[in-house]
Amino acid sequence: MNKAILLMACGLVMAGCAGTPAVSPTKTDRANSDSLALQVMKANGYSAGLKDAEVELEATPNSGGLTADTLNALLLREHLLGRATPLPGVPNSAMSAFFVLELFNDQTYLPRHGMWMPVWMPQSLARDALDAQQKLTAIIEQAVAESLPAGYRTKPYEWSNKAVFGAESSYRILRVDGPLCEDWSCVIRGSLSSSERPTKSFDAKMVPVDTPPFIRDGDGSSYRLRGLGGVELHKVIEEYDEKGAVSGHWHRVKTEPLSGFDHAAFYRRLSTALPDWAFIYFGPEYAHNNAGIPLVLNRGQELLFVKPTSKP
């Protein structure tokens, strides 16, 4: 039975068992007992409700990653929540991997439901924060182009919204054409900087910060997004201009989730195409997180909120 559960559990992590989920990757700060996933989220400033589950790894010393018990636990999520005693045949180490989910509450809606992109661009790659946001946009757009399936293509589209009292904000999206997006009917939205008015692209703003210790071979200082960042592929259902006596001029693009598209595989490819200093976080209830547990992608590898049990 354990073997069957393990085989089924492999299908739960973003795109299957293409790679072994990492507990303690080489990037992990050895002076820090947290998993790399938790270190990333703490440095990003959005770790509320997240905690590492401790799992005994000694049982499978040659596994090179998570134990089978941890993967078994993925299938038992609904049964383990709220239970204080082991289920028949389920080891305590497997149960501990899910106690972390009880920490999520109404104050942690974003970590539960969200997806975003923590990045720490080396300061040496840009002249200043404004240059960094434009270069990050170019990096993301190139990664998107490499990650969309064959038959899809993109082109940028920009506009500015202006209120009557003079406030202005600029936006950039990628229009997408392809098998499920005929006649450019889809868009990639996210933290993309306008090339014409980058100072008005508030969603793409970057700020200088100290580089966290888990970023290897980086500069002492980095640029990170002021907001959450990330990209999402949507289907356009309505697009129009709106002009009012009070609101001013606004361009509206209304969208809905793109059905029939393998979002999980797209994000894995996107993560692989992005630099080492770029991560993608998925909340356990994010629509395209098939695993049902929080995880981080880095260079196509799943980083889980799991660490080895502390030895007494």
C-alpha cells in the first residue's frame, strides 16, 4: 500500500516526480536551521503562517531528498488536519509534515492563496533601481517566451491610466497568441515595467536591499521588487477604455483563468529559465498548485518547507 501511495503522491508535486523535492539544498545557509524555502519567504517578508515540518531522514539515508513517508503524507492531507494521534499505518514523521497547515488562518490569506516571485537581482547587473526594474522585465519576458509551449508567441502592449487630478500610472502586459489564445486573446500580467514611462510603473518598482546569505555568488547588495511580483496567464473576456468626469481615463482589461492550459508545467519551465536569484512561491490553495501544500520553485526544483528532525 505504501508503494501505491508513493506513486500517487509523486503526481501531486507541481509537475510530478521530474526532480526530487529538496529538503536542504546546497544553497541553504548552514548557520540557519530553516529550510531554504522558509529562508526565502522570511527574507521576502511574507512568511506569516509558514513553518518547517521536521521529518526523520535517517530511515532512508541514501534517498538524496524527502523520505517516502513525507510523500505518503501528501495524500493524507485532509485526514491529518486536526488530528493529534497517528492514523493506522502512518508514521509520526509523516504526520508532522502536515501539522504546519494548521498554522494558516484568516490573517494569512495571501500565503495560503497567493503566488509571487521573490527575487534578489545582483546590484552589479543594474545602474540603479530604475534600470533594475527594466532589466528584470526583459529577463522575465525572455523566460516567458522560452516557457510557453510550441505554437505560442507574445508581443508587448503598454498604456497609461490618468486621473482627473493628474495622478498617472503606466502598465505593460504581454499579449499571447496560440492554440488556446487565438487572435491574441490571452495576456501575461505581472510585475512588468513600461518601457515608455518606467517611473510610473509602480507594480514593477524595485528597491535596494542587503543580499540574504542563501544567495550564493551574489553581490552584498541586491534589488528586490517592492511588491510581490510574479506573472500569470489569463484569457481576455473584455477590453475597453473608460473615461469619467472624476475618474479620468482608464484602460480596462478584464480576464478570467485560462482553462485547458497546463499552468503547473509552465511555471516549472519558467522557473528553470529564470536566474538562480529568482524564486516562485505557491500557496497551498493557489489555483495552479496541484500539490496542495506550500512550496517554492527555484531553477525548476521544488523547495519544500521541510527540514531534518533535530537530533537530541
